[in-house]
Amino acid sequence: MTSHKQVSAFCDDIISNMDAVEIARHIAAGEIKASEAVEASILRAEKVNPELNAIVTETFEDALEKAKAPLDNFFYGVPSFIKDNDEVKGFPTLQGSRAVAKVPSPESSEFVRQFLSTGLICLGKTSLPEFGLTATTEPLASGPTRNPWNSDFSTGGSSGGSAALVAAGVVPIAHGNDGGGSIRIPASCCGVVGLKPSRDRLVNMEAGKYLPVNILHEGVLTRTVRDTAYFFHAAEQYYKNPKFPEIGLVEHPGKKRLKIGIFTDSPYSEACDKDIAEAVYSVGKDCERLGHKVEEISCPATKQMGDDFIVYWGMLAFSIKHFGSLFFGKGFDKTKVEPLTSGLSRYFLKKSYKLPLLPLRMMQFTRLYKKILEEYDVLLSPALGHEPPEIGYMGPDLPFEIALERLEKFVPFTPPQNVTGTPAISLPSGHQTSNGLPVAIQFAAGLGQDKTLLELAFEIEEARPWPLIG
């Protein structure tokens, strides 16, 4: 079905509609070669990227070379992409910005080394909004990335390029990271799986070490829960955080029946869009049918937390604009940052008197959130406030006040888990809007309880399988 301007790379080639686990098993069994899987994904990328605009740097030749050297890692030969705010040796990291010089990275970041240790092969770098600072991927540097379900609409952000390539079938798995919803928002917009793990579950971004409250998290976007579960198991072979229980290999729903708190309100609105609320309550009924106890609660986030988060976000924009050369090298040109980055920076200056108490209030909210998760095993909520917007609705050149108001209404549900460091997963609900766009829900759990979310996600995926494009 293509009535909604769908963009699909799925075809009857050697990787068909297989997920990453199935491709890996075929390669390990010698039924297909790693180079054949990589070549198939390259052909798919060449077919659909002109319309999606999700790839900012191709590493096709490098990928084909790496596919010739067999490794023993589980995902060896499975094609993937890395978001363009993480360093891959030999290729530039442009951060979605015209202000950053196009200089090859001398080394891969520690997280990229963990990511590649699983055997995944990088085909290139994916698009993001400038510095990942907003919830739509429409950077002035490379132009808008389009949603494969309906190309008139946004992929969300900031891991929008990765989400688009996974949803369209170019690759089964791609890298994303999340400072306020940047894995879960595009996963929701593009109808794929996006787990933001517990803070520091994976090797984290270096920049997080310097933040008063580290809101940054690394992860992946996939089409199946199985791929996400296997990725985290494979990543644990490289690094396990001793603070958390090991996830291990999750392959099935859990046996424990959970107490689930459900809500659809937010600090910025009494209710989300009708389509989204219906999907949330529909998933809630499935949870009850499966034996879980579901109770309606009020949104645990407060407007104070949301307002503080925006000031904190503005601090990041201010730091980037005025100290960018420290982060991105001598070629950084602050006169070329986008209007939104400048607007956030100015917003922070106006509100900077709040900064001394921000970390304290964030810690207070973390304690409040922890208490709620002592009463409930999981929280079920919308992932987004409304369906993905049309391209331009949240574009980078809007007047700042309008951009901020639209951002608050679109993504009020994801920042709490960045403040608290707790895990949350966005899953397709199987519902679609009248524009043919997927509707997602979010499950959240207590710190370290990533395995609980994966087990519940397996159960929901079995109960209400979601469609692929095409």
C-alpha cells in the first residue's frame, strides 16, 4: 500500500524482510556471505535514500572491506548505521550542523567500539537535527529527513536518520542516542522499537561526564524486540556495568505478572491526541488480558520538571554555541549555528539564575519518580503528544517561542527518564493515524530494570504484532 507516499526498500533480495538476528544466523551457517548482506543493504540505501535523505556520510567501500574479514561476533556481517554525533574512525562527525568542520575523526568513540564489537558493520553516518537539540530531523546543513510511512511527515528526532533507515528496510538495526527522547521519539514516529536503557548501561558519551546531571544515553533502533534484546546481550560481552543486574539474553516474555500504572495526561496537556490515547488504553487492556494488573494514575512528571529540563537543555545549547571549539575542534564557527540553537542559548541566558538549583530539583524529581516505581513495576503512557508533524511544522528556522511551544506539546512524555536515568521503551501499538503514520506507546521501569521492559515488550509484540512498510 503506497497511498500515503510510503518509501520502502523491502524487496525479494538476499536479506528480504529478515531481522538482524535472522541475518546473523544465516551468515553464521554459511547460507549467505557477510559481503552479500552488506551489498544488499547498500543497494537498498541507494534506492531509497534520495527520497528519505537519512544518510549524511556513506562508508560503503569501508563496509565492503570489513565484510571480507570474518569475525566470531554474533552480529558479524549484519549491516547497520551510526548516528552522526558519534565518532567513527576515518570519517567526519558533523553533528547535523553547518558550524562543524568536515574533519575525519582520528579514532572511534568508546561506545562505537562497543557497538562494532557485536559484529555489526557500519555503512555510514545518519542524519540528526543540529546537535540533537530538537525532536524533528530537519537540519539546515543537509535538509529534512522524511518519514518512510508518509514522506510528507517528520521522522522525529534526534535519531531520525537511523529510525528512517530501519523502518524503510535498508538495515534491520541502527545506532541512536537519547538526551530527552531522541531514541524513543523517532522510534515512535517511524514505527520501530526504541529502548533507552538505564543510564550508563552501555558505554556512555564522553560529554555526559561533565554534566551536573547526565541525561545522555546510547542505544539502538530495531524493527523487532528480538534484535534489541540480542544487541544488549552482545554489547554486554564488551562491557557490563557492575551497578546493574545483567540483562543476559532475553528471548521470551517474563513469567512475573506486573503492576502497571497507566496515564495519558502530561504537564503540558490534560490529554494527548485521541488516536494516541486510544492506542495506550488498548495496550493497557491487552496487558490486563495477559494477567497484569493495570491501574490509572496521574502523570508523574510535573510542569516544574519540564520547565527545568528546557532550561537545562538551553544550557547545553549555550555551551555548544559559545564553547563549541572545545567540543568539536578549531574549525567550529558559532556564526553558522541554526536559529533554534541560538534561541535556546538566549533562553538559557534569561533563565540562568535558575541554574544553581536545577540539579537539586532534578534529584528531588528522581526521588519522587523512584517512589512511584516502588509501587508500580512499569508505567504505560503515550510516547508522543500527537502524531508526527508535517515537515516544516517544527523546522529549525521557526521563531523560538513557537518552536518551544510546539516541542512541549509534541514530546512531554520522554524527558523524565533522561532526568532519572531510568529505562524506557517505545513500541509500535499496531494502530495508525489517518495519515498512515504509526502510533506508539511507551513503557518505563525502575533503574536497572531493562530486562523487565524487554520481557514485557516481547509479550506485547506477540499479542499485537506490528506491520512493516509496504
